[in-house]
Amino acid sequence: MDAEIRKRVAKLEKLCSDLLGCQVSVESEANKKQQGKLYRVRVDVTVPGSELVVDGSRTANEDAYVAVRDSFDAITRQVEEYVQRRRGDVKSHTA
């Protein structure tokens, strides 16, 4: 599990060279009557001027590796959007 998380963090670092920090926590819920343990993976990424978070509530899964994959897929999308905004590729809409 640790190696999988490190591999995915390295991919984030390649995507965003000015990534300041990444904190990952894997939690398991108590057993439910009709299903096994649910694993929640929270990913906090710190970039200049912002903090990007996936809290794991939508990516919870009975398989810890699937929960890690889904959480990192979600944070990768956020980092990609951040990089595009920094480059000016995305126009910001004003109200």
C-alpha cells in the first residue's frame, strides 16, 4: 500500500513541479452488517496559494487499493485544473 501511494504522489509531483506537500491518510470504518470495511483515503495537496483536498467520502470502497486509486484520480484532476489556471489556459468566470 505504501509503495502504491508513493508511486501516485511521484506522478503528482511530475504533473505539478511546484507542489509543496502531499499528505495521505487511509482510514477504515468499522464493519457494517451487510458489507465489509470501507476504506476512506484523504489526500491533501498543498500548492502555492491553494490547498487541494479529496476527503474520501465519495471514493470510499471495500478494497483499499481501489479507494487509493479513486482518491488519487480525483486529486489528479484537481491538480491538472490548478496547473491550467496557473498557465492561464482556463478563463475564470466573474459573477
